[in-house]
Amino acid sequence: MPDHLSNSQINLYLNCSLKYKFLYIDRLPKPFKPSGLAFGSVLHSALNWFHKQKMNGNGVTLDRLYRIFDADWYCQKLDHAIQYKESESETSLVSAAKQMLGMYFQSPHNKVKGSEVPFTLPANGNGFGIDFEGWFDLIEENDTIVEFKTSAQTMNQEDADNHPQLTIYSYAYETLFGRPPKTLKIVNFVKNKKPKMIVLKTRRDKTHYQRYFSLAGEVLRGIQNQVFFPRQSFMCKDCEYDSPCRAWGRD
Ligand code: SF4
């Protein structure tokens, strides 16, 4: 059973508890990496490099940022066999990523206080009875938390207002820094034919926290009681566990 939870684990359990089991309990090897995961991971790495350079007062050119992206992408390909969707190719993904990095590079930036900052909320007192781990993509001045999201569909204000990850990150910031964040920001990179970047802002309060704790508590109860079952959805197209999933329920 887990010794901690993260928002992505909670999210995965809610989307497909069987996939959660394969990944975090059985630790089955993955035969490939879906392109979306590789894309998000490399984009985050490049942005992290960019923010760390800014934090340290180093000048950054867009060309250098592209070269960092290229190097990270190359490493991803060495580490994993990447599985692309029918509608995409390596060339189209790399081009989309560079357009997104270009848009972000040209946009106004606030002073960086921290980039990819890890945190742990210990079990005693975090509201759901198990250590919670996560990291802030970016902390800006004026108590602003920024989360970078890549998606195929454009996120809207309702998505930002209801996004569970921002709820727990707001709670974590308040717990760790002794004051609530003033702004929660999502920078949404949209991977359609013409890539775009949308910025959404939102806030959270205690009622949001309470609801998140209840949800996380139910997820934890499900895991502890070994409630795992397949939930077929659009996610199955990219799932690394098609084969063990098909075998589920036969024995
Ligand atoms: S193939 Fe679909 S239902 Fe099966 S484990 Fe993966 S996501 Fe879940």
C-alpha cells in the first residue's frame, strides 16, 4: 500500500483505478511512452531551465532555449520508445513545442521565486491521513503559483476554477508559507494545428480544501481496500497496459 499520495496518483485512480494498480502497486514495466507524456515532460524541463536561468540572473536567448529542448527531447528518445498518435509525428510535435516556447519566451514575466519546488505535506495534519507529495512548477513574486498544462483542447475558466491540482497546491502553499497564494495561474499550451498559449487565473478557499480532502480520503480508502477495476475511456488509446488490462477478470 502507498506511503504517500500525489495529485497525479489521485487523478489516475479516479480516471482508471486498474491503471493506478498496474503502475503504482504492481509496478509493471511500460513497453512505451505515450507521446503526450514525453512532450509534457520535455516542455516542463525546458521551462524549468529557463526559469532557473532567470532566477540566477543569466541572460537567455530563444535559440538556447530551443537547444535545451532539443537535448531533452533526444534524451527522452534514448530512454523510451515513444508512441505517437495517428495524427502526429516527431517533427510536428517538436515544431509545436518550439512555437509554444517561443510564445512563452515573448510573453511578460514576473520575478521568479522558485522553479520546480518540491513539497511534502506530512500525514499528521494534512486532512487525509497519508503524506502528500507534489511540486510547484513555478512560484512567482506576489505569492503567485503557476502551473503549466499541455492539452489538446483549450482549457476555460471553469476548468481552472475546478482544477483539483490547484486546490491542493493552494493549500500546500498556505501551509508551507503561512499565507494563502494571492493568485493561482494556469499557463495552458494547446496542441492543436495552430498551437496557442492561454493564461487563466483563479483562487481557492477553505471549502475547496475540504472537498479535496474528502475526495483524497475516498481514493485512499479505495486503494487500501484494493478496489481496482478497468474504466474504459479515451485514455485507453494511450495506455501502456493494454495487455494486462485485457487479462483482467479472466482468472
Ligand atoms: S486500457 Fe484503459 S481500462 Fe485498461 S488499464 Fe488502461 S486505461 Fe484502464
